[in-house]
Amino acid sequence: MLGIWSNFGAVIVGGILGTLLRGGIPEKYRLIVNQGLGLCVLLIGVSGAIATEHTIVVIVSVVAGAFLGERLGIERGLDKMGAFAQRKLGGGDEGFATGFVNATLLFCVGAMAVVGSLNAGLADDPDTLLAKSALDGVSAVIFASSFGPGVIFAAIPMTLYQGGIALLAGVLRPLLTDTIIAEMSATGSVLIIGLAVNMLGLGKDRIRVANMLPAMFIPCLYFPLADWIAGVIRAIG
């Protein structure tokens, strides 16, 4: 589990450094940095989403995942966690809960989080998560310089999420072909676009990206189900 704990430590250290930098950055600069970060997150999302080779899978995954996540109230749970941490630790810092939720989503959404955790659980291979740790550490510095210490506490749900996948690796790995992993990554990238839209304040209503998190795992069901249906049709025909 070296990779998982390295990722945890990288976010903690990056979040602390960013929070320390935040006090010395005037508000107008923090605003423009946050807008620039939002544009970079948008670029990451778009570049990953257009790599899909099965657009219908991404559409079905996002719609089905959003429905499931809305029923589970994932975003409400994250908001409550952020608000609780803010009351206990963040004082009157309005950016605390926002930083917590946004950073949690950015660190958890993406193929590296899933595949890296699977590799850690199955083969004790930390390489993917070590690479992710470096990326997340830099992102934590930038996020925390804009939103404050809430980013530090995003390390907790991220570690629970990745640790849970690592523990379930034996069950999940047989389901994950290269095609499924690619579509999981593309679906996650669509969610990253939603996160960028929120960061940039675009649109009338805030996108509840956290409620769409189950979408990333829908491709694991889509392809086996599609193959089964195709087999039934061939048998009938």
C-alpha cells in the first residue's frame, strides 16, 4: 500500500504548502489563479473525454451514474463532511468546504486512481499511484493557494476511496479489459469537465459532479451486459 499512503502524504504536504502561500497572495491574484486553474482542469477533462471510442458508453454511463448518485446523495454527503470539517477546523473560511469538495473530486475522478489502486491491491505495484502522487501534490499546492486548508482534508476520502478499490482488487480486476478502462477514463474526464464548469462559475445551476461518480464504474457493467444481450439475440436467431 506504499502508493496509497504516498498519495495521502503528497496531498497533505501540498495542501499545507498551498495554504501557507495563500496568506501572501492578494484576493485579485487568487481569483485569477483560480480561473486559470479552472481552465487547466477543463483542458484535462476535454483531452481525456475526446479519447473515447464508444461515445454511447460514456453517455449511458453518465446518465445512469448520475441517477444512481442522486439517489445515494453522494454530493450531499461530501458537502456535509466539508461543512463539518469547516465548523471544527476552518472557522469562518468560506473556501474551506469548496476546496474540500473540489479537491476530493479531482483526486478521485480519473483512471489513475482506479487502475493505480488495482495495481496496488493485486500486485503490490505502487508505480501508478506514485506518479499520481506527484501530480496530486502539485494540484494540492495550487488548489490550497486558492481555497485554503479544506484541500488538505480531501486526502481522507481520497485514501478511503483508493484503499477500498485496492481491497476489492481481486473482484474488480477480471472485469477490467483495456476497452473498459479506456471508457472509464473517458467518463471520468467528462466529470472533470463538470468540475471545471463549476470552478469557472459557468451555467445557471451548479453541476452536482459528486453525484455522477458512480458513472465511472458503469462501463464495467455495460460491456458484459451488451455481450450477453448479443449472445441471447444470436441464440434466438
